[in-house]
Amino acid sequence: MATLKTLKLRIVSVKSTQKITKAMKMVAASKLRRAQEAAEAGRPYAVRMDAVIASLASKAGGDGASPLLVGNGKDKIHLVVVATSERGLCGGFNGNIARAARVRVDALLAQGKTVKILCVGKKGRNALLRFQRERIIDTIDMGAVKKLSFADADAIGQRVLAMYDAGEFDVAWLFYSRFQSVLSQIPTEQQLVPVQVPLVANSASGGTDAALEYETSEEAILETLLPRNVSVQIYKALLENAASEQGARMNAMENATRNAGDMIKKLTLVYNRTRQAVITKELIEIISGAEAL
């Protein structure tokens, strides 16, 4: 049985942990509001970008279509971009994204494809090292980014485009977590290159059937929009991730605070029972000594 001193130290330690988790929950709650607003503000832009590209793609065609739209004619090498967080203590947020990426990677390998993994955030790299170490080509560190901006996503997008132009992959996939609520963050898979125009056209029609006329050719406009669309989709994913991370951390810290409270109650009960047993034992010893005299 643990001594009174040991139990008291454990109670003090758990109370200190409870204060930390409670403070982290409050910090996550304050960051969540801003991150959620940013994610919700970015969604309409990404949806409208998809709608415009779908509209242009339906009118463009021929041999002059951009490889970002129709692909390069090959399907051998796949790039998997896994976007996670730089910090932990956010429940299953990072693990769920990494698990979804592993499912896709395993499916591609079963089809005889070559897979390369580009990690955005070190937690995703840590989760994939055990299973896909040899396929991780690099990790983009986002730890120095205090406030996410489009420039951060554009740098990642330009790197992906440079790899595509150099022939380092044929198809690119993007994995992130879409924010739904504090209790629900959905791991999401999206084909980044080439863009999935049929899916975009069905899901992002923009709610209008108006006929649009463009002063220059559709192909020329797509040449400008398609590279930017890669960065836009990555930016949307990073914004969704930021909100999902804070929501998952807030929920995880709330659960940790509640569990710490339950543990304090149990330890306090054991402490009181142990203390009562010690006092009873001492009284028995005193009474026995008095009777012996």
C-alpha cells in the first residue's frame, strides 16, 4: 500500500496537470474561433475556383489542354502530400490523417504504383516513419509559421508544380482534415494533380446556369488558373487543418481535465482511507500499551 506522503505527492502532481490541461483547453478555444472563421471564409473561394475551372474545362479541349487538367498520360508515380500539425496533444487528429494516407498508399502499392510522400508538418512524418520510412522524400516544417497566409501555401504549391514539371510524379494526392465541429474532424482525400474536373463540375456548379463568355481562349485562362488552383486547394487544406487541430486539442484537453478530476477524487478517497487506517492503528497501539501498564 502506498504511503500517505506518496499519495499526497500524486494528488498534487495530478492537480498541477489538471491546471495545465485546463489552460490548454482555454487557449485552444480562443484559437479555434479565429481558425474556424478563416476556414469558413476560405471555402467559398476554393469552391468558386473549382466551378470556374470546371466551366472552362467543359469548353476547352484538344491537344493543347494543360497537363494539370488532363494529366501527362502516365499513372505510374504518385505523390502523396500529407498535411498535419507541428504539435501534438490534439487527440487522434494527426493519427487519423496519417491512417487515411496509409490506406491510399497501400492501395497504390498493391496496384504496382511507385509512391512518394511529402509531409507538411512533422507529426505526420512521425506517424508515417514506422510504416513508410523509405517513401518519405521530405518534410516541410511549418513550425515557424505563426499566422497562416496564402504565401505559405503557395510555396508548397510551387514546389509540387516544380516536381510535376520535372517529371518526378504523375498524380498528386492531398490529405488533410476537414473541420466540421469541435467533436468532428473528417480526414479528407483529394486528388490535387491532375484536377478532377468531373467531380468538381458535379459538386461545385456555383448555383448558376449563366452563360459566360471569355475574351481570351479557355486554354489560355486555364494555363493561369490551374497552377494557382493547386496553391488554393493547399491553402484551403491548411486552413481546415488549423481549425481541426484546435478543435481536436480543445476536445482532448477537456477530456484530460475531466479524467484528472476523476483521478483526484479516487486518490483523495484512497488517501483518506489510508490516513484513517494509520490513525486507527496508532490508537490501537496506544490503547494496547496503556493496558499493558
